[in-house]
Amino acid sequence: MALDETTQALEPAFPLAGQVASALEGAVYPLTRRELVLVARANETPRTLLSLLEGLPDARYRSLEDVQVALNPPPQPPAPGPAPARDGRPPASR
């Protein structure tokens, strides 16, 4: 997927997609988190975005899309709550 296509595909769900793409412009993947930060610093990325990149898990990222997914993971389903009583009433509070 081309850079513009990746950015457009992620833009509605991840508002920083364009900024991340700009921060990592010229990056040659795969890169470690440390290498991503170095590329972003070379591109004069704002401190707030650098902080987000520094907070990524220590891993090798194969593409811009990998970085964007790591920065904006898919939502997790809610944890199941207590089961309702057999008579259909909610469980009693403790």
C-alpha cells in the first residue's frame, strides 16, 4: 500500500496518521523504536509526537502501517460483567 493510501485509510480512525507519516518520511523499514525516533528527530517532529513514538513497544516495525497500528491499537471489547440472576434480575451489589 502506498504512503498516501495508508494515510487516507487510517485518517478517520487515527487523526495523527498524516503527522506520523510526515515524521517518518524517508524511513527505510524495518526499523526499531529507537531508529524510528531518530528518523522523527531528523525530520524535526514536534515533541508531543516524539513522546508517542518513544512510548511504542520495543520492537521492529516493518512499515509505516505497523507504526500507526501500534500507536492506535484496535479497541478491545468490554470485559464481561457479572451474569444476571436466573430470574432475569441484575446481580445484587456487594
